[in-house]
Amino acid sequence: MRGQTRRQELKLKQADSAVLKALMHRGRESVRVLRRARVLQLLAEGWTVVGVAEAVGVTETTVRTVRRRYREEGLSAALHEKPQPGAARRLTEKQASEVVAMVCALPPEGRARWTVRLITQEAIRRGLFPEVGRETVRELLLRHDLKPWREKMWCVPKLDAQYAERMEDVLELYQRPLCPTEPVVCFDERPVQLLEWVRPASPACPGREARRDYAYFRCGTANLFCAVEPKVGWHFVKATPNRKSPAFAEALQDIAERYPEANTIHLVLDNLSTHSRHALEVRYGVRAGRRLWRRFTPHYTPVHGSWLNQAGVEISLLSRQCLGKRRLPTLDKLRCETQAWQEWANRHRIQIRWQFSVPKARAKFHYQPTDFTRPKD
């Protein structure tokens, strides 16, 4: 081995030798620490600096530095680097708090949201601090866990007795065990624009993605009625020219035909004006409409509480998996595509696993049933 004639043996303390042995056996430290520990062990066995450097995979300077630190400062200094103080912060606590307060307010007129560049420019303009870089502002936002460019939409206009009652009614319905004679169906609708490309798209090929012209013709609008039985994985999609009362009544007729043996069908709906018995009476007449409506037990979500309707999850799946960024020109094409997706979803029995419950709702909105006083009759 090279350098065997110039050995400078390092004498390890017995306690340090035991620590190094345990450290190498566990192997839970960083690679840098384990390499330095191995350097000390080899030096203690009589290896030369050159031989240790080649065996461990470090430079000769690193071997000499580890040996010197052990002799002068001990085992901990030889294995670990000294803590670095780092550069002083460019902003004082007062300046940082002023920037945070500015970011928590509305952005300047003409701007929709805060950005790191805008925060830097606006803070300098207001004289909150002298010239600093955007990295300083970015670290300040990171330190205070601020992301002013993000916004979470959550609308609960008024948590009153009616809101809590309807919310808990829907959530308790979701918690019921599966019952074939009383299925739980969530129902909703969404508008769709019918569009046609000006030029046909060129398909993808190896080494090149698909290409599509952005220009299109507007071909009107359509509507999609979507229903889902979450625990069973039954999906229903019906494309119609509009969402008026007759179309809604026909969609409910199709759902009722799905459950001929059901005692009642629990139907979760939002508060759209057409979601009523009157729509069925207009389409099928008073007697037939009322008879069809009696097949259902409606459960209305609270106002601004459509997030409680699991049909929203169904619509999201349909939009991402079936419609995507495609532009369908006709109602017939829309029906073909949605029916194909419906058959696929029903074949795979895609279920929705709803996790939000009444106890979680009370903890989220910080209320108890006794918080709402009901008027006396």
C-alpha cells in the first residue's frame, strides 16, 4: 500500500473507540459523519494518511483535519462541523411585521393578487425597508407561512339553525348503512358549452406531442344531469338541451326506473327552483307527477352548502375523465361520450368514500345543537 513507511498512529480513547464502533454498526448518521468515523478508526489501526484517504474516498487534507480536530478538541469536533451563525437578517422584526401586515391586506389597485416581486416593489415604495432582493421577501413569507397568491374558497354565509339542521340531515344520511330498499342517490347538474374546432387536430407521434389549433366555433350550450349512489358505485349521466323542469322530471323518471323495488329513494338535492314536485306535475300531470315524487324522499342541502352534495364529486370525475379539454360540437356527440363514460364507471363500480361526518362538522364549525334556540310554537 502506498505510504506505508510514513505512519503516524492515532491513539483513540477507549470510550471514543466504543462510540465509533457503535456509530458504524448503527449507520444512522450522515455519510459525512460515518466517513470521518471510519477515518479515525483506520488512523488508530496504523494506516497512513494517504492510505486512509484512498480507502475512505476523501482527500488527504480531510484526513489530516479530522486527526487534528480529534487531538485538539475531541471526538465530537472531529465528527461534526461547528454551527455556522449565518448571515445577519436584512430586515428587523419591526420591518418584517410591517411587511406581513401589508401582505395580509388587499393588494394595490389594479393588481389581483400579491406576488414576491410585487411585495418587494410595494414595500420599497412605501418605505418599509431599503433596497432588498426578492429572496429576502421569499424567506420572510416562508418563515411566516404566508402564501398570499393562494385562496381557499369556503362559503358559509350564516351558520344558523336551518343550516346546521340541513347539514346534519345530509351527513346522517351518508352515515346510514347500505340498504337496497332505501338507496341514497345524490343529484346535480352542470352546463356544458358545445364547441367545434376550426381545424382538425394532428395526433401525437413519437418525439412530438399532439397539436391542436386554439380557434373554435361556438355551437350553443347543453346540460348534464349527474347522479350517483356513492356506496354502491352506480353512476347516471343524462345529456339534455337545457335544465328546465321537463328535463329534470325526465331525469328523475330514469332514476326511479333504476330502483323498481325500493320503498323510497333518498335524493340529495341543492336548492334550484326546478328541484321540486311542481316540475314533475308540469311534465307528467298532477296525479302522475305526485305519484312519481312520492317515490323520493328529498334531502336539500343548506343554502351555499352544495359542497355537501356528493354529486359534485361525480361531476368532477366526469369533467376530468370524460370531458377534459375536449370541445364537443353537438348534443349527440356529448351523449355518446358521456354514455361511454357512464358504462365504464358502472362496470368498475367506482365508489365515493365520504369522510366528513356530524362530529367533524361540529368540530369544524365550533357549534353544538344546543347553541341554536328554536322559536316556540
